[in-house]
Amino acid sequence: MSDKVCQNGNGTAAKPLTNGIANGVDEKNEEKIAGVFYNAKEASWYTYDVLQEIANHLLARTQLRPKIGIILGTGLGSLANQLTDADYIDYQTIPHFPVSTVEGHVGRLIFGYLKGVPVMCMQGRFHYYEGYPLAKCAMPVRVMKLVGCSHLIATNAAGGLHPDYKVGDIMLMKDHINIMGFAGNNPLQGPNDSRFGPRFPNMFNAYDFKLLKKAKEIGRDIGIENNLHEGVYICLGGPNFETVAELKMLRIWGVDAVGMSTVHEITTAVHCGMTCFAFSLITNLCIPSYDLEESPCHEDIVGIGKRQENTLTELVSRMAKHIHMELKK
Ligand SMILES: O=P(O)(O)O[C@@H]1C[C@H](O)[C@@H](CO)O1
Ligand SMILES: Nc1nc2[nH]cnc2c(=O)[nH]1
């Protein structure tokens, strides 16, 4: 028998929950962190003042003043190894911050220089299936904004649904389908604080067209144009992977890559006026057939991210450099 932890899509390893939460809402809601139920009250707990408190806390712990926030998806955390002169801030030590419970998400913020560009990096994100409401999953984006970031680079691991995609390819996100929002589950649900943004934000140009164009140019420069695509991402609630019938339906909808994150982060970032760029690393193929022997496995997904570290670092750092130069103009 293979010693692989998961086969046939089962057995996804969970990181043991830590009890070392600094203070605030999580201490009281420790049970909820185990992913038990959705609590709208908990989501709306992150008021402007609470988020400002978190931002001030961070600004007191680093000299860096980044304009670019980066979210590293599953298996993509090793990109953070490239940061120099870095300040590492564990989520457990930040007031009111949740903890990362998923393998492949270290759970810390890093303020450092990516090839000379100051950035703020989330090495590990929060997912809905961990038991966090969407507003809480996306809360760090508002913190980025309050720290001074005008741009967000979000990355994720996703299943490739488009028939041309191969494992290891990169799909630049040109758009998304907010399926969880269709049913009213939206990170912006609840009272709107106009200091963040408008009640009814426009998502028409959520993914900055110029940055998308630049990414394609960079893709050519670094020789990955044959493994680079542009497509539509969907975030499902997870944690289960999709059934064949679901994959068939998503394909009809025009979805190219399937994941469990990013959409609520981008929605929150657009709401507060940040310019967004995002991409998916295709870590497995979503083939709508009952005849397959292999199915997605979290450990393999993490491994693909690590394998692609050099390419991803090159793409992200060149994008960061470009944004940095543009901001200086
Ligand atoms: O955080 P991301 O969206 O990169 O993680 C994806 C979705 C699940 O969390 C995990 C499945 O392996 O990878
Ligand atoms: N929902 C979903 N998320 C993923 N993350 C990485 N691969 C997948 C996948 O196939 N489906």
C-alpha cells in the first residue's frame, strides 16, 4: 500500500489547532475556530476601529511601509523565503487575528523586500471551510489597506477545468464567479462602513486590465508563455473537492479553474479601492469523468506549489517591481 496520506481525495491532513491566540474574539470563540458554524455576529465584529487597531499594532512592529500586499495560497508559501530584511509576525501574536489551520499555510505575516520591493505578505490565508465567515477570511485585506497597501497580489492553488490546462500551469485571473455570493454569502454583507468603500461596489473591472497585460508580457520574458493562461476562477465553499456532475456544470458556466478562496478577498479589496492582480497555480486537473483512478489530494497540491517556487517567485517579484515603479511615477 502506498504511504501517501491521501488517496481518492480523502484523508486531507489538518494542522492541529493551536490554543495560543492572543486575545479578543478568538479566545472566546475557540470552538468556532474548529469550523463548527457560521456566525454573522463574529463577521461584523471586525469594525473599522478594530481593524485600525490591528494595523497600528503591525505598524509598531515593523519599519516597513509596503504599498503591495501579497496573499500566498496553498503550497505557495515558500515564495516568502525570498523576502529579505524581513519582520515575521505570527498570526497568534496579532490581536484579534484568526489562526491558520490548513497544512501548507504557515500562519504569519511577513514584512520584507521581494527583490528590493517592500511588500506585506500573508504566508497562509483563511478559508470558509475552516469555519471562518467570509468577512473574517477576507479581513486581512482591509488590514493591508489600513497599513497603506494600494495593491493586492493574490495567489491560489486551483483545479484546472479548462481542457487545455496542465498541472503546473498558471492561470491569470481575468474574472471570477462569486457563487457563494449568489446565495447571499458575501464578505461585504452587513452594515457598510463607507470609510472602506461604497455599499454597492462595482466588480466590473475587479482584475486590473493593465496588470493582466503586464503579467502576460512577463510570462513571455521568463519563457512560460506556453504554460500561461487567462481565465475565470470560481471559489466553492469546500472542503470537499467536486463531484463529476458539479464539474460538468461549472464547465458549462465558463469556469476555467476551481478553488476555495480568493474571490472574497478580491471583493473586499475592490470594495476598499485596491488594485488587484491574482493568479491560480493549476495543481490538479478537474476532468469530469467517472473513469479516473486519481482524484485531487491536498498533499499533492501542496507539492506542486513547492515545485513551481522559482517560476512563481519570478512572476510575483517582477509584478511587484512593475507596480512599485508605476507607483513612483
Ligand atoms: O488557499 P488556496 O485557495 O490556495 O488553497 C486551495 C484550496 C484549498 O484550501 C486547498 C485544497 O488543497 O488548496
Ligand atoms: N475546489 C477545489 N479547490 C482546489 N484547490 C486545488 N485544487 C482544487 C480543486 O480541484 N477543487
